[in-house]
Amino acid sequence: MSKGSASALVEIDDLVIAYDTPAGPIRGLDGARLAIGQGETLAIVGESGSGKTTLGMAAGRLLPPEARAESGRITVDGVDVVGAGNEELRALRRDRLGFIFQNPMSALDPTMRIGRQVARAIGGNPAVETIAALLRRAELDDPDRVVGAFPHELSGGMAQRVVIAMAIARKPKLIVADEPTASLDASIREKVMVTLGKLRGETGASLVILSHDLRLIARHADRVAVMYGGRVVEVGETATVLEQPAHPYTRALIAAAAGNEKPGQRLEPILGTPPVLTARCEACAYEPRCNFAEPVCATTRPEERDVAGRGAVCHFAESVLTRAGSQREAGAR
Ligand SMILES: Nc1ncnc2c1ncn2[C@@H]1O[C@H](COP(=O)(O)OP(=O)(O)O)[C@@H](O)[C@H]1O
Ligand SMILES: [Mg+2]
């Protein structure tokens, strides 16, 4: 989107990705646009089904076989990911990308000792000291023991630290973490995020965190991109977007975030559900749920605009920005 820096590492332009299903195509991305700068930490937020995972996996062309890039473009460190040949793609994944998934156990081979799996991630034939040193950087307490352990002998938090170590083993330029702490105990989420942020700093990589935990990302992300209906509907500096949202959906997400309520004030769940798109959305995808909607929202697809220092995809972003009160108080219907 418009807020990308000149030295963008990732550029996503009007990307459309459809999943072929027996009932017909479903759009995971419906013209997504986003630029990710070198060395920044960007959070992508939105309800389940908004397109976060589709976008994150598209960066490594790691989508399932039923997914098709229909149009648009995604480049990562100069590589056209959609058009790249298999060899170029393998090299990109191996040398420049690191992926961290929600469930660390699914990323680890249950039959192989951790040391061997980490060795593979490093490549070549690394000494056990090298393997242990990498695990220590991921702040595992007893790396020498972990090297000889099997995945089932580790806690979820330890396993995720192993996956993080593997993801940074080859000094990637881009780390994509899809709900990296969602499967972990609440008590260790913050610590794992701190480790991830520290390693991002050491490697100079860009970090993309896909999450629906607004409180977590408020502490860890430089910028936030809000997704809805397969598009990035608002993007900007974290404080700008979370303190003065210009998109009604961002407002609703904030109002619904646990822990954001003032004493005595109830949370406001977002009524309704996100759309499942079977074709290009020719309106605002959020219109059916939006308290600010006007007739034009149901007939005209909004394009992104620069609104008070961030990008917003809303016909009425300026007035959303300035209207006070909760969305329900402000709601027109
Ligand atoms: N393998 C798939 N087959 C069919 N539809 C899918 C598949 N994966 C995702 N989708 C659909 O694509 C949209 C975006 O999903 P996803 O990228 O997983 O969102 P998020 O990660 O934000 O929950 C949703 O409508 C979802 O149902
Ligand atoms: Mg997801």
C-alpha cells in the first residue's frame, strides 16, 4: 500500500488468490496490496477468514495445491514469487525466508532428534556446538539436552523456540510468523515474542506477524496492516492505526479486543461474520456489518487512499477518524 518504504523487501500488488473447491472458487485474497520494509516488524491482523494466512504463505508460494494466483504480483527481495521457477523458488525459501507456524509440533518431525532437525535447517554438517549455540540464541535453557531430545519431550514453548531457531538459522531476510504464540500458554507468550523480536534485530530481517491478538501486536509491531475480505483495508504505524483508526473494521476490532475495555464498559463483539468471497467483491466487503455504511458502500468498491498518515480502504475514512464514541453509539443503523 501507499505506506511502504522506498526500500520495500516485499511488494504485493493487487494480488488475487483463489482456492478451487468442489463448490467453486473461493477467494483467499481479493486484490491485496501491501509493501513490507527492510527490517521492520509488521503485524497483519483481522478475524479468522480475512486472508492473513493466504497472504503470508503466498510470500513463499507455500499455498496448498488447490490455490491459484489469478492476477496481481508479489515480489520478495526482487524475486517474482508467482512466476519464479522451482529452482529459484527453492533457493528463495532456503536462503531468504523463515516460517514459523501456530503449532510448533506440526513443524517438527516427531521421529527425529532436535539436533538433527536443526542441523538440516543450518545446512552442511554443523558441529554440535554450532547447533547448541543457535538454540541458545533462541533462549532455550538447556540447549545441550535439547539437541538430543525428541519433539515430544519438549514443552510447547520450547518447541516453538526450536522452530524459531530453525527459521533464523540461515539469516533470512523475511520471517513470517503465523499466530506464533496462539498455541502457547498465556504466561509464556510475551517471552517468546520478546525472543523473536530480539532475533529479528540480530538478523536484520523483516518480521511479519499474523495475529488476531491486538494487545500482543501493539507491543511488538512497528506497523499494522488490517485485513478484511482478502484485502488490506488499513495500514500504517502501529500507534496511528490503533489509537486513531480510520477504518470502521479497525474500530470494531479494537472495541472487541479483550482487555481494552474501561471499567464497567462491556466489550463490543463484532456482529455477523466475515464474507466468503466467490468472486471479486464489487462493493465494500465490510458494508453488511458496518455501522458507518452509506448506500455507496454497497455499490462501489473502495480504493485505498492516504488518510491522515495511513492507507485506508473506506469511502468515509475521514469521518470515521473523527467521529467519537463507540461504534455502536456512532452507528447509523
Ligand atoms: N484450502 C482452502 N480451501 C478453500 N478455501 C480456503 C482455503 N484456505 C483458506 N480458504 C478461504 O480463504 C479465505 C481466507 O482464509 P485465510 O487466509 O486462512 O484467513 P486467516 O488466516 O485470516 O484466517 C477464507 O474465506 C477461507 O475460508
Ligand atoms: Mg490463518
